[in-house]
Amino acid sequence: MTEQHAVAHRICPLCEASCGLVIEREGQQVTRIRGDEADVFSAGFLCPKAVSLKELHDDGDRLRSPLVKRDGRFVAVSWDEAYAEIERRLPPIIAAHGADAVATVLGNPVAHKMSLMLYFPRLARALGTRNMYSASSVDQVPKMLSVGLMFGNWMTVPVPDIDRSDYLLVLGANPMVSNGSMWTVPDYRGKAKALRARGGKIVVVDPRRTETAQAADAHHFIRPGGDVFFLLGLAHTLFEENLVRLGRLAPHVAGLDALQAAVQPYPPERMAARCGVPADVMRTLARELAGARRGAIYGRIGTCTQQYGTLASWLIDAINVLTGHLDAAGGAMFPKAAAFAANTRGKPGTGRGVVMGRYRSRVAGAPEVMGELPVTCLAEEIDTPGPGQVRALIAIAGNPVLSAPNGARLAAALEQLDFMVSLDIYLNETSRHADVILPGVSPLEDAHFDVSFGQLSHRNHARYSAPVLARADGQPDEWESLLRLAAIVKGMGRNADLDAWDTALLEEEVQKSAGPATPHVMAALAPRRGVERMLDLALRSGPYGDQFGAQPDGLTLAKVQAAPSGIDLGPMQARIPEVLRTPSGKIELAPAVLLADLARVAEALGAPDEAPTLVIIGRRQLRSNNSWMHNLPVLAKGPYRCTALVHPGDAARLGLADGGRAQIRNGARMVEAQVELSEEMMPGVVSLPHGWGHDLPGTQLGVAAERPGANLNALLDEQLRDPLSGNAVLSGIAIEMRPC
Ligand SMILES: Nc1nc2c(c(=O)[nH]1)N[C@H]1C(S)=C(S)[C@@H](COP(=O)(O)OP(=O)(O)OC[C@H]3O[C@@H](n4cnc5c(=O)[nH]c(N)nc54)[C@H](O)[C@@H]3O)O[C@H]1N2
Ligand SMILES: Nc1nc2c(c(=O)[nH]1)N[C@H]1C(S)=C(S)[C@@H](COP(=O)(O)OP(=O)(O)OC[C@H]3O[C@@H](n4cnc5c(=O)[nH]c(N)nc54)[C@H](O)[C@@H]3O)O[C@H]1N2
Ligand code: SF4
Ligand SMILES: [Mo]
């Protein structure tokens, strides 16, 4: 050990599991990364991606200085020059064409970065644009919409209480690999094993016999996109076989009769062909779930990224209600986060609920949901001329050229923009189109608190990480970059006094909740600035907070900082009716817009079943993270992974050989991929991972370019959406395949 040897704690920001890590360093060099066994939430668990935080920090391709495009080439410039370029070019576009001429697009890491989560709203407010897009609409918007309609808030998402459960029905999720989503659950493997060891049962329904299925008691194939039929069959069975038990929730539920009537036309026998799950299996699963003492059905991205995503998301929670498993120990429960939880604000037990469709996208007419438009509309909003056309873009931690369907159209559209800024850590397939790239910081250089994932955690906790390494001289934190952008947009200039403005903005917000106590609150927060001051405010005024002295034993940021492995806040507790924010004060089991949307199901069932012979779905892999971790040697090494899994029966029919190359076509769209024969696949279904395709020119991703892989999204159609939520359809697209 040298004098400089130090040990730090950092919550891993690379996936939703949010594992606590111990990071050893010598000076500014990371020497070791391991799981923090003392972490109150993750207890030492980690996956191979955690170790890559060192390579990410050291990656020579990671951007360290701002880049400005001059004559088509990026040149490194100072921060002031970069902001000057933005100040020169962005405000005139707004002045000439209005606020909506500037779009924003956010990527997945925003949800994992306190700075980005807490300060993007400042920029959004300064911009005042309706053209806001994010990765949510290639992901979880359907779930947020369905819970919003049922429980009254977008973030009131119930999560399985796995530690106390003895039955889990997993639909369209592979937590063994993804480490959980909309369900923060480090070490799913260990928890699933414990569940089974105590006599419980796990059943997986998925078009692929996944790693999660292999570690379960049973697995059933389902036709991609068939979930709504499967879930209707289950709900029907619960009513028909008199298995509905609302229990404690009975007085808090509205719409039971309407739901019963709505599912009445859909017995399993009628649904079986459409979902590929036999009727007797559907009936058995409904009985098992209803009979489980403590259990839940959990669905994730596979149930969202399809044309009935919102209906499927709704039916999952409706079934948890019908079987008495919602808000019950061992069932699907509501976390209570220590800070920032929307569902701990406002008056308990009632609220305004959610509204959607307050405006529509200009070209496709897609409804706004949560203040966002579908990211699959972004390209057409840029490349379709006319009033309201998008002329400038601010992209933050997103790579939609690879992560969204038909990136080729988006890439061409980005080239037409008058101006584009990226806040990113790489020069990649999306940021290459920018005029200015502002580098974000490495996760080892900033402070962290889970703004999003505390609200989705299977157990309540409060954990904070201080920056592990110092930022380079002149490198702002990401909240400062966002606030600087906001100041430029507001016409305050790039040299505005950010600290003064930041304080004024915060004070305005405190005033709304604290009223006359505002000076007292601001004084208590005064020693801190930026994100940490906001965090202190949120913790202290949150459900476990010290309320600025009124609850002296309550939480403050100082208290959380003093516990480097976190503070445990116990298992989830029953929260109904307190958590509800619907106007009725009840769980809305049968929201009108969802009942109306069932018309599409009825229509589909009325038409002949034209099942394509071959469809494609995606796949996540442990050593990968969407599109952006392919440049890290520790993860990129090993066997070639961007393979198309094909069932041997399909391969024989199509003349495809294991290890051979194949063309995959969807109409005029085509990619080439390496074939891997796999009995895991449902016959007629091919699986290709997403996030690959690093062979586009103009990027700076040396390692990723060596094995670029095939881009699944290049095959997909940006016009296919769940009409209700606007979420993209990524699953079950008809393809043709033949050997190259
Ligand atoms: N076909 C198909 N497509 C999919 C999916 C699928 O299952 N199938 N999944 C979808 C899902 S769930 C998601 S969430 C989206 C993800 O979509 P995106 O968020 O657009 O894609 P990512 O690959 O996560 O890109 C993250 C970007 O953030 C940058 N970045 C990483 N860390 C930081 C940081 O700390 N600061 C800053 N400023 N930038 C950073 C990276 O360089 C990269 O450019 O992809 C979606 N696309
Ligand atoms: N290692 C790793 N971890 C990640 C990520 C990553 O890229 N790599 N991405 C992160 C992100 S952004 C997210 S959103 C989460 C997602 O976390 P999960 O939802 O667990 O994601 P997947 O592993 O894609 O699991 C989706 C499953 O749905 C199945 N499926 C596909 N179509 C259908 C269908 O129509 N119906 C049903 N029932 N199933 C279907 C697929 O076969 C797959 O097994 O993972 C996060 N964690
Ligand atoms: S499971 Fe997720 S949070 Fe945990 S170490 Fe791996 S990438 Fe990080
Ligand atoms: Mo995601």
C-alpha cells in the first residue's frame, strides 16, 4: 500500500441493479473494483460490466475535451469556445423559428446519472419545446402509461417482492442477463434460487428459452407480440373459474365489473392460437397464480415493445390485483424511495391522475405521453418540411442512430439539421452528426444517488456515492453543462453566474412547498450546491427525512454520506390507498382508454390469423449494454456474440448453417449476420441482439469497430408503434432469411 492508496464506494450506473461497488485506487489510477459486501442493498453482488468502469474511465476514445465541427471535421476546442459556438448558433434558430424548432433526445444513461436526471428539466423549461424525445419510447412508456392510468402517477410501478414471494410468473423479461428492469433487484439469480429453495416456483413465458427460463421451474414459448392474448386468457380464466380475490384491496378498486365484461369474450381456448400458449397451460397458470400464497406476475420489455404494449402492461397489473397479489407481501408492491419519488408527493390517496395527448406530433399525429413524443417520430419531424419543422437538436447520452428503428433515416435527417449539440462521452454513430460535442464525465468522476431506481427497488434504501476520482481541470460536472446550455437558451449568455441562477431557481421551487419556511430551508441547504443541494433537499423533505428539524432522527444527505454502504429502509410496505393519485382515489382497474383500445384486439381476432413464418426479436447479453459498451476490451473480448439465433428446424428449411452468414431482410431493409443454431428458440422466431452496427463512418470507437456486428434496428420500421403509448414495435417483425 502506498500513501495514495484509497478505497471509495460507488453505485454502479451501468444497469438498473445499481450494485454497490468498492473501488480501490492509487492516486488517480483505479487498481481494483469489487462488489461491496457491506452494501445494504446489493450485498457484494456485481457482474462483469462493473469491472469495465476502469476501462471506461481510461478509454482513450472517451472524449476529454469539447469538439466543434469545422469544415466537416471535429477539432478539439476549449469549453468557452464550445459554448460560444452554441451561443452563436442556437438562439437565432429559436428566435427565427420558435421554441419547437429545437428538439431534445435523451438516452438511457440519463436515468443512471443524478446530474442529468435533475438538471435536464432546467434545460427543458428554458427551451419550452414540445419536441422532446427519449429512449423511453423504445422501452417502458407503455408501462408508465398503464400504471399512470391505474394508480395515478407515471412512476407508481409495482415490483415483485421477491424475497418474500413463492410464485413468480415472468413474461418478456430476462433478469438473469439484464439484471432486472423497472425492478431494481441485484442478484436476481441468488434471489430466484432462494425462492425455489423455500419451495416456491418460477415460470417464464418467452419466445426464447432464456437464461432466466433455464433457471426456472417451467418455461412456455409465446408468439412474439402475443402477450395481450395470453393475458386476456388468464384474466378471463380468473373470472370464469371464480378465482378473483381482491382481499384487502376490495374497497379501493374501481372498475371490476367493467374489467370482467371486457375480458369475457376472450377465453383461453380462443386465445391459444394467437399467442401460441396452449389453453390448458393458460388455465393452469391462472390457477397457480391465484392459488399462490404470495406471488406475482412480472412483465418487462418484451411485453412493452409491441403493438399492444400498453394493454399488456395494464393486464399484468390487473391480474396482480385480481389474484390479491398487488400491494401484498411477497406480491407486487410499491417501493417508497427516500428522495425524488413522485408518488410520495401531493396529498396521499388522491390526485389529478395522469393526462396524455395534450398535443400531438406534427407529422404522424402521435399523442404526447409524459410530455414526450415517440422517438420513432424524430426523423420525420426533422426531414419533413413545413411550419414547426425541427431544425436543431440537443442529444443527451443517447445513441438513437443505433438504438432506434431505421437509424439510416434518422442519420440522414440529422445531417439536414441547422445545428446539433451532443452531450456524450463518445464520438459515436449519433454524436458524429453534431456540430458541437460536450463531453460528459466518467461515472468515476461524479457523485451519485439513484434518482430513478430507488423508486423501483425491491427493498427500500438510501445510498450515495461521492466522486471516486477528481475531474480534469476545467471539466464541468454534467449538471453544470446542462445549466450552462439553459442559460444560453434563456439569453443570459454563456458567462452567466450559474451559481446565483441555480440558487434562485431552487428557491423558487422551495417557496412552493415550504412557503414562509423558505429562508430556513435555504439556509439549511446553503453549504451545498448543484445536485447535492437538490439531493439534500429531497432527502430531508422526503418520506424518511428530518423535515429540516421537525423530525430530528430523519434522513439528511450528511447522514447518508456517513454510511458509505448505504442505509437500509426495510422491505416494501403496503401502500394502498396512500400511494394512489387517481381522481377517484381508487385503483382504476378498467380505464376507459384501455377498454377502447381493446377494439384493436377484437378486430385482429376477427381477421384471419396471418402468422408470418419467420419473425425477429432482440436479445440482451451480459457483456453488453445497449449500443455503448462495445469499446471496452474487457467486455468486447471472447466469443463473437452478435449472432442470429435460429432454431435448427428453421435453419434446415432455410438452408442456414451454424457459423455461416445469412442475409436477413425486411422488405428493402437488409443486414448480414452470423447464424447460430439454437434449440432455445421458438420455431419460427430468430433472435439478434440490438445496439450493434459499429461500421458507420466518422466515429471514434476503435475497439467496437473491430467487431461491428449487425444492426437489428436497421431492419425495423420506425412507423410501427403502439398507438396508445407511441412505443416502438421492436418484437415480432416478419423477416426473410437466406444464406449469403
Ligand atoms: N431493437 C431493439 N432496440 C432497442 C432495444 C431493444 O430491446 N431492441 N432496447 C431499447 C432500450 S430498452 C433502450 S433504453 C434504448 C437505449 O437507447 P440509447 O440510450 O439511445 O442507447 P445507448 O446505447 O444506451 O446510448 C447511450 C449513449 O450515452 C452515452 N453515455 C454513456 N454514459 C454517459 C454519461 O455518463 N454521460 C453522457 N453524457 N453520455 C453517456 C453513450 O456514449 C451513448 O451515446 O435502446 C432501445 N433500442
Ligand atoms: N447486460 C445488459 N443488461 C441490460 C441491458 C443491456 O443491454 N445489457 N439493457 C438495460 C435496459 S436499457 C433495459 S430496458 C433492461 C431490459 O431488461 P429485460 O426486460 O429483462 O430485457 P431483455 O433481456 O431484453 O428481456 C426481454 C425478453 O423478452 C423476450 N421477448 C421478446 N419479444 C417478446 C414478446 O413479444 N413477448 C414476450 N413475452 N417476450 C418477448 C425476449 O426473448 C427476452 O428474453 O435491461 C437493462 N440491462
Ligand atoms: S449488475 Fe448492473 S449494476 Fe450490478 S455490477 Fe453489473 S452492470 Fe453494474
Ligand atoms: Mo432500456
